[in-house]
Amino acid sequence: MRYFTAFALFAGFFMSGARAQVNTPNGVQVPPAALFTYLDAWPNTNAQLQSFQNDIKNGFYGPSCIVLNDYTRQYNCHGYAWHVSTGGNQIGIKADAGGVTPYVAGVNPSYTQTSYNGTAGKLRVRYSGDHSAVTTYDLGKFISKWGAGPLVKHNTGDVPPGYGVPASYWTCKYAPPLTSVYLDGNLISGSFQNTTWGSHNMQIFWGLDPDTGPTFSSTAGSTIVNNQSSGTVNFAFNGPSNNGGLSIAFCGAPRYSFTFFKLSGAKMQVYPNPAKDEDVVTISSDSGEDIQAVNMDNQVNRIARICLSDERQRVLQDYLPNTEGNVTTVKLNAGLKGTYFLKATFEDGTVQTKRILIGK
């Protein structure tokens, strides 16, 4: 009898007093009415919560149960699985008030249903009862918060009886924001970077905690030497053209990319820089020579195309070269503001890029 009494004690007593905004990883707001914290003392006193935690430690709900964190009234199972476990603040989420729905359905859900092989980590689990958990890489082991009680690591079935059994599994489909990126130990910004041929190291740091990633793949001109899949990649940037790159995938899909350009004594200059929208911008070389690049066979080749891109590598304008002697000019469109890149592509496919600041 004690078994069922203990479960009922912690099943559903809370107050809807927590109104801090909570968003899913894809930025959809969780209904404020679904957010809560448990009552401070009634009906669960500290003594009752401690007794419940002791029962868990003593194997009352199964021999696999390990208490990871002590009881707290700040969050519940749904709050842990869908928000706290990805780095969010401690908050309770009520599933019966639509609190889990924005994560798995509707506009831009952050998770998609998947299967479970027994050892896949960081999947979200919905039980047949009112319970959520997170899988681990240990065979058949989950982590979940038991009401106002403790955070517990346990076998799939070693839970209070009202939780039921695992009914569905969910994997991430969001892009965690990159908080910082380092190239060879130097903090960088933007997707276009100048560097040299040879060996390089990239370290990335990101917000939230996705199920999978990061994983790296190389683009033309780059070769991955060692991919540790932990935010660090060693790669060689060695041609055959003057640009290469890396693509970074989270949750099984490419999310970010970086393009590298060889520092090879490029003579390309852009002025005025900063420029204003609708300015005529001049691209020139440092010397009295025509604008040109020298390929690996020391053959001169001229500009075949100029384009203007934003920091996400989206091409905004294409230009045909208008070369007179050692200069060519392009006219900027109205409405541009911020950091952009003028990229000159030469006849042999080599590329030179210059950053340009545009204001109004």
C-alpha cells in the first residue's frame, strides 16, 4: 500500500506562479499557463520529500534507481526533459496545459519522433502516463525528475506505477546557436575567413545541448585530418583552388558553414570602405597592373565575376567586371547596411574576397 501512497503524494500538487517566458530551442513560446513551481510546504513537506528520496535510494521503485540530484520544488519531469536538460532554467512544465506540445508539434517544432535502439543518448521520452525522461548512452538507462522529488537515473521500467511505460521517443531538429568560434586559437566572427594553406584547428562553442553533433564535413579545398566530434576539428587547407571550407551539422543536418580564403599576397583593394548604399565602389590592385590573380602555374588570369554576399554567404548582387586598366567599379543597391563581402572570381576559379562595411 505504501508504494501507491508514495506516488500519489508527489503526482500533481503545484502552483501556477512561475511566469518567466520559456521558449523551445526553435524559438516557439511555451504557454505561460503551463509553467509552474511546486508549493513550498504543502502538501509535500521537506520530511516527506526526504522520505520519498530515501525510498528511491533504498530500491523501493527498483534496484537500478540512482539519485543524481536531491529533491527540489523548482521543476518537474517535463521541465527537466524538454527545458532544463538543454541548459534552460529550472521550471516546471505541465503537459496537460499544452506545455510539451510546442516542442513536438505545431509551428517549427524542435523535435521529431524517432526510434530507440537502447543506447542512443539525449533522446526525449514520453511515457504512457504523465511523465517525460531523457535517454542516456547506457543500455536501457533513462534520467528523469520525479515530481517535486529528486532527479533519478533508472531503468525504463523502474519508475512509480502511474508513469506507465515509454510510449514515444523524440530527437532534436534545431540549430543550437554558436556562442564563439576560434580558428588556430583566435576568436573569429563571420563565415568568411582569410587564412593560409596548411594545417589549422577550429574550436566551436554552442548554446543548448542537442542530441547529435557537432559533426564536421569539408568542402573543396579543405581536408579533415581529425574530427573529434566534440567541437574541435583539425583540417588542412591546401587547394587546389584558393578557397575551402567546413560545414558543421547538428541534429543530423548541416547548420553552419565557414569559407576560408588563401592569403597569397592578394592585391585586391576596395574603396571607399566603409561605403554608403548606392555608392560606386572601386576595386583595384596595389600596383599599376590590371586586376589579376596568378594561378599555381604562374599564368595570369582576369576577373570573370564579382558578387556581393552577406555574412551568411547569401549572394545579394552579381556584377560583370567593368575593368579599365587596374580598376573595376560596381554600384551598390539602396537599402544595404552592415558587413558584406565583395568576392572576385577569376578565370581559373580562384577567388579573392574583401570585407566591406556599408552604412546609410
